[in-house]
Amino acid sequence: IGGMAIIRDVTERVQNERRLNAEHAITRILAESATLNDASQKILQSICECLEWDFGGIWIIDRKADVLRCEEIWHIPSLEAKEFTTVTRLITFSPGVGLPGRVWASAKPAWIVDVIHDANFPRAPVAANAGLHAAFGFPILIGNDVVGIIEFFSYEIREPDEPLLNMMSAVGIQIGQFIKRKEAESQIVKLSKAVEQSPNTIIITDNKGNIEYVNPKGVRLTGYT
């Protein structure tokens, strides 16, 4: 019994260390990236390598069509998954359909012990051909709104891992905050360009009337820099 307790303790320590490494990697990737597109493949690779999953994909909601489309994929080099990759890139999911769809509909993480025997997994035949079994997915959230889904697959059949799902829920929120921040920065850049290129004079002052900014048109007309 003592030996089993030691093994369990060591296993938990290793898992916690791997999760911490994954969290640090994701934080670093987001800090170094300008857009989610820049970060996507690096995020998938880091999670797969740190947490020992074999295939990962990122899905983004197409609001006009009201479906999820796969935007990025990464898998370990040894995985023979050409067919599964092709199908994943081409297929779309509506709310509630497949792993991405059920995560979208619930706005919560979901775990599948073995996708081959799951009644709501349309890619089961190609997953079987690739030798993929366990899977989990979690939402990318901006507030309460789901904007995307991230999913992972393993060669192994795995029982649900609640600490992992909790961690990934936090990661989904972190990525959502990153997207929101980058969208806000983009809007600021657009506004700045509009002000700079405006044919009208634009002068910004503080509450005492001191001029803090004059756009190029204003400079030409007033001489103020």
C-alpha cells in the first residue's frame, strides 16, 4: 500500500509540473504574439508536448454561417493522421454536433473517453483509422460568449481528468482575454489612423485647455505641433 501511495504521489507531482509548464508556455506565447493566428499552432504544440496529447485543433465560429470551422492543427510527427487531418479541416460543426459543437452549445469543457464509441462524434471512422481514442475540448470565452473551441486527442483511452479540464477552462478564458485585448488595440490603431488622415483639424487638450495633440491637418493650418 505504501508503494502504491508513493507512485501515486510521484505521478501527481509530475502531472502538476507538466500542467504548470503548459500554463507558462501559453502565457509566454500569447505575450509574444500579435494575433491568435500567430499563436495558434504554438499553443497546440505546447499543450500536446507538455501534457502528452497527440493531436490538437482550434475551431473558430463563423458567425454568418453559424458553424465552427477548423483554423489550425498540430500533431506529433509520428502520428499517421492525414485522413483525419483532411476531414477535420473540411468538416464544419453546428451547435451540439460533435465534440466542438457540444462544447460550443454548453460553453463548458467536454471529455470523451473513446471517440470511436461515442454516439455524437461524426469523425469516428477516420479517428479509428488514425488510432485516436480519448479526446477533450474546451471553449475560448470572451465574457460569456464562446468564440472558439480547442480540442485534443490521444492514442490512449483516458478517463476524465477534472484538474486538467479546470486548467483548460482557465486557458480558454486567458485566450479570450488575449483576443479581446488585440481587437481593442486594433480599433485604437484604426481610430489613430483616421484621426491622422482626417481632412479636418483635430485638436486635443487637457482639462485646463493645454494642447496635447494636433493632427497633421491642424498643424498645417495652425502651426501648432
